Amino acid sequence: MSSTNEILPSQVTKATIITIGDELLIGQVIDTNSAWIAQQLNLIGIQVTKRLAVGDVWEEIWQAIDAEMTVADILILTGGLGPTADDITKPLLCEYFKGKLVRHQPTYEHLQVLFDSVLKRPFTERNQLQALVPDTCDVLLNQVGTAPGMFFKKQQTWLFSLPGVPFEMKWLMQHEVLPMIQREFVGKCIQHKTLLTAGVGESFLADMVSNYEQQLPQQIKMAYLPNFGMVRLRLTCSGTHEQEVNQQITAAFEQLKEIVAPYLVADQDISLQQAVANLLSQQGATLATAESCTGGYIAHLFTAMSGASHYFKGGVVSYSNEIKESLLHVHNQTIEKEGAVSEATVKEMVIGAIEQFGSTYAVAVSGIMGPDGGSENKPVGMAWIAVANQKMIRTKQLFNRFAREKNIQITANHAINMLRMLIVDNR
Ligand code: ATP
Ligand code: MG
């Protein structure tokens, strides 16, 4: 199996990301900034060769910048730009790039409007400090926040300093930094295409595509991205001519789609539940859930997507036998005789859900997610799933072997994939 991180063997543009803040070092804030920046840079073929996190300490920040200026082509810093005493990135960069602080008039005016009309708070002296920038930088006007971004250049090395607030950082990356980098450094064209498979293990899939993978031209790489019972396959193609790259990757992608056809969920980078949502919407069909061991997780996966109200009717978290009987009309004898975790029970649950919610489709699950509660006949990890419409019921038994949380996620994904296949077969 290969990874796509070596897409540009020659003349790689190297980037270093430095995130600044004591909160990152004590683990109070998780550094999501550098992961996001790395993804964005990777997408345009810039290789991130180092990620550093440093505290709000002058010497630490200085040393990190000084060391990276000589090895990286691009440095991206986040954090420490605010107006409080612990925010020292700006004075430090001012000294490092031998400038003096001057007022940046567009930032000053932007802040004035922001404080007077939007925040309706006094535009204090401390806030006015935000408009001061080193005269040795180009300012990246932060239209969604207060701290401006800065761009410095020393010989061939570029340094961007961005606010720590993720939303502001992303805005400046998308509107200022990435376009600048793309113009200057990316002569190459890189394209990705991703497909989603479900119901097939990574190693089985790897066997299926191994011949294909070996015959791929050198400029096309394939990556496996497994996740809870699903595997994404991503092709990356690089070259100098956009049209050529497009043709090559499209041809390879079509071939790949054919090979994995029995397990193909989507030929784009979407989630399994999004694929099901699309199918339901196309059919004008609706869905209801009856969940025991997944505790509403399946319903959550659907309702977390906007537009769910068009197809998602509702669900029952029927955790107790009593609720299975009273709300879903599962027969008492069924539970007594077969148990709550049984094919007979999930069948009655799924029928109950369709009847109670009046939906086109329903899904029901009942299982033992662990770590306790297993028995010889019904070990931890066992689950029954049922999916149905008015005409048809399908069931499946699972034996999960992970910790509770992962068992829940895998069971949910299996259930959603069974639902998907039922919908596809009823098209
Ligand atoms: P501000 O002007 O808002 O103070 P700043 O540039 O000074 O911006 P910080 O004070 O360092 O930024 O961080 C602001 C907030 O952004 C922090 O409270 C933290 O929650 C978040 N943040 C900072 N760095 C990161 C990071 N690397 N990843 C994720 N979140 C971060
Ligand atoms: Mg701050």
C-alpha cells in the first residue's frame, strides 16, 4: 500500500508550521490549526516537512523561526497576535525583521467600524494597538477579526503570521495565503479523486486492486483511508498540464470504480450517511430509526447533516425492554423467548418503527457493546441489525471485537450500509 505524500519528488516546496501558545503545550487547546493548514498545503502540492508547537516564550519562538528560516521555503505561524501581554509574536517579528511598529490605516479603520457599529464596545487604546504592524511586512487585512495577518520575506523564504483563532486563521489562509502561495510556488497541477467503499475490509480491498495499483503510471498514487468498516480510496495525479492531469486521473478513476463496483458507495468524498441521504432525497423517501445499543447514534449521524428534515422522520432510543414493547410494539413473548438481542426482536423493532413513524424505510439495532453484559450465547460485541421498507425486511448479525465506542460506530455504519443497499435495490 502506498501513501500519497511523496507526490512531488523533485523541487518540492517545503513548509514549516509553527503554532504558538502555552495552551497548546499543556494540552488545554488541541492544535487543530496545523492539521488544517497541513491538509490545505498538501492539496496544492506543498510539502509540510515540520510542525512545531512553542510556548509564549520569546527565546523559544525566536529560535524556532530562526532555525526554520534557513531550511523551509514557507513558514506559517499561528497565534500570539492579540493585544494582551502574553501575545508577543508581533513585537518579536518586528525585531526579527528589523522594522518598527507603525499604524496600518485600513486595519485601524476596520477596527473602528467593528468596535463602534458591530461590537458596540469602546475602541480602547489597547484595541488600537491591534492596528500597529511592523513596517517591514505586508499586511493581510483580517476582515473577520481584530488581529491582522502579516507577510514577511527574507531572501527566498516567506513567512506568514496568522491569528490563533481557527476561524480567522482559515479565512486568511483561504483569502490571502493560499492564493499567494499558489501563484508563486505551484507551477505543478495536482488533482485528487476519492471514492468511498463500505462492507469490505481494507486487506480484501487491497487484494482486489493490487494489480491495478501496480500498473498505475508513476504520476498517479493511490492511498487507502480506512475508517470504521468503510475504506476511502484516493487517487492523486500530478503533472504540468491541467488538461493532461485531468484526463489521466479520470481514466484511472473510472477503472478503479469498475474494480470496486460491488462495494462502491460514492464516487466522491462524502460520508456513508450522506450517500444514503442523497438516495432518500432522490426517491422522496423517508427514514425512521429504532435504536437500542447505538443509543441514538444513527439518528445523530443523519440529523447532524443539514437538510435532514426532508427525509428523517424521527427515532426511538428503545434501550429498555419496556420501551421496545410500549413504543415499538415488540411482543413480550419475543423478548422472553428470544432475548432483546435477537433477530426476532430487531425484526419487530423495525416493523414497529415503520408503523409508528409512517416512514418509507426504517433501521433497527440491538446488541451488546461491552465491556460487560456478554454471555456464552451472546458474547460482547454481538449485535443484530434489521432494515426494512413496507415490502421487505433484511437482517444481519455482527460480532464486533473492539471497545464500546468503536463497536457502536461500526454497528451504526453497518446498519447504514445495509439501509443503503436496500434503498439501491428498491430503486
Ligand atoms: P487574538 O487576537 O484573538 O488573541 P491570537 O493570535 O492572539 O488572537 P491566540 O491568543 O494565540 O491567538 O489564540 C486565540 C484562541 O485561538 C485560543 O484561545 C485558542 O482557543 C485558539 N487557538 C490558538 N492556537 C490554536 C491552534 N494551534 N489550534 C487550535 N486553536 C487554537
Ligand atoms: Mg491572544
